[in-house]
Amino acid sequence: MTSPTPSPTQLAIPLHVSYIKSLGENKDDLTYHLTAHLRMNAIYWGLTALLIMGHGEALDREETIEFVMSCWDDEAGAFGAHPDHDAHLLSTLSAIQILIMHDALDRMDMPRVVKFILSLHQISGVFAGDAFGEIDTRFLYCAVNALSLLGQLHLLDGEPKERTVNYIIRCRNFDGGFGSVVGAESHAAQVFVCVAALAILDRLDVVDVETLGWWLCERQLPNGGLNGRPEKLEDVCYSFWVLSAMAILDKIPWIDADKLSAFILSAQDLEAGGIADRPGDQPDVFHTNFGVAGLSLLGYPGLVDLDPVYCMPAEMIKARGLRKPWKALERRNA
């Protein structure tokens, strides 16, 4: 007896759970090795999506923790994306988030990780991603997020915090948005990291809320999807980058939620599972996570609440006493 075909107007949760569980099973696949530099992030994306869909148990807890700890870079005192990779802020934040979601933060050498993060703080106020010195507001957000999750944000109090906030202010543009570095154009993903970092630092007062809210709602295209900047194609991942910033600014009602939900659902692979960047494309765990995250913020029925500041289950953030002001749409009944 064959299973009924999932409806394209509903989130195919069992299919997506199976899809995420299957990732990485074929270690002989070339794609597996070509994406080694994203492995830690991919596990975070997969685990977050599973938790938001109510299936966090689908990934083996001990196996996941064992992999995270195998990525420890003992020379740097932080985590790489894959065993034997150099430590980086991106993979270190993902490792911290995974360990928290699995209640295993005690496995980590917190003092060394905190030292690593603080060592990357630049005179300008931004953070480098690693010892090689690339700077980006993404890395600033990773540092602020990680320190907050570890209960060590107070180490930025005073002049270091002001430097950090002032760097974000210098990245603010005439349209209210933020770029990756000073002088860079506004981009929805950079808007998220800057707005979320300011939320964690309790400095949302420096955001031009009305102008930025308007720029963000203008990211919606006639097909319901969101793009990252003007004249670009729609992409499911912006369902999180744009909506998260709008949730923090309490502006989600400024977009057409039904059309965006329909767009995300239309990008599902209803045969193999997973969500793609747009309908008809190949699904991946990145877009699966951020599509599910976007649906959660839109109040899609049956999903767990997502905290848009930390991109983790809201109850976990609340339990750590870290919840900041934000407002998603009310959860609808099935």
C-alpha cells in the first residue's frame, strides 16, 4: 500500500525529517566531501529544523555530540567546521548552539572558547572570523551571540561594547539597512546579523525602525517570495533573514504572510524531502532550515516557536534568561 502524496500546500514534515536524517549517510558521495567546510553549520541547520518540526530525536544525540567535539581545534581553543579544520567563529557558534540544544555544554572548554572569541575583537569594533583576519558583520553577530549564550556577554561591557555598536552604526546605510562592512550595500542577511546583534546588546535605539521596516517589506516580490536586495531573485532563505529582522522590529504584518507561506511550501521536494531556494531547484539542508524557520515565524500550525534573535527554539532561549523583545505571528490551528 503506497503512502498518500503530500499536499503542496502543507509542510511535509515526515519527508523533511527523513531527508535530514539521510544527509551524510553516503560518505562516498563527492558532494559530502565538497561540503566538509560547512559540516558543523549543516548539523546546526538540520538539528534546528528538526527541533522546530518537533522531531529533535531524529538525530542521534551522542553521535552528534561526538562529531562536534571531534572538530575541536586544541591549538586555537575553539571549533572548526570539520575534524582537522582550523577554528572559526562561524563553526564555533554552531558548535555552541548544537551543544546547548543537546544540553551538553559542559563537554566544552568554555574559558578557552571565550578567550578565542575575545581575541578576534578588532580595534574598529568588528570581529574577525578567525586568526587570518577576514572581517564581516556576520562574525560580529557570531561573537555577540556566542558570548550571550555562554553567559559571558558582560565581558564586552563598557568601551568594547561601544566600539562594537559604533561599528554597526558605521555600516548603516541611507535606506536603513546594513552591509557586511563599512560602505557595503544593504543586504537582508547583513540586516539580520546587525539587528540581532543590537537586540542582544540592548541597543536597538540606533536602528531607524520605520525606514528599515519599509526596506524589508519591499523585499517581497509578486510571487510572495523575498529577495535579499533590490532587483534580485526570490530565495527561501530570506524567509528567515528578512522575517527575523521584521520580528525583532515588530513589522511582520507589513508583508503578505499567506503569499510568503505559499512560496516556501512550493519550494518543497515532495518526493525526496527537503526545501530548495525556489520551486524546482535541488533541496538542501540550509534552505530546509530557513524555510521551516520562516514558517514558524509566520505562525504555521504545528511548529515549535523559533527565537528570531538566536535562531534557536524559543523555549531554550527563554530558559537561559536571554529572551529579547520580538513578535512573530500568532500560531494558527491546523
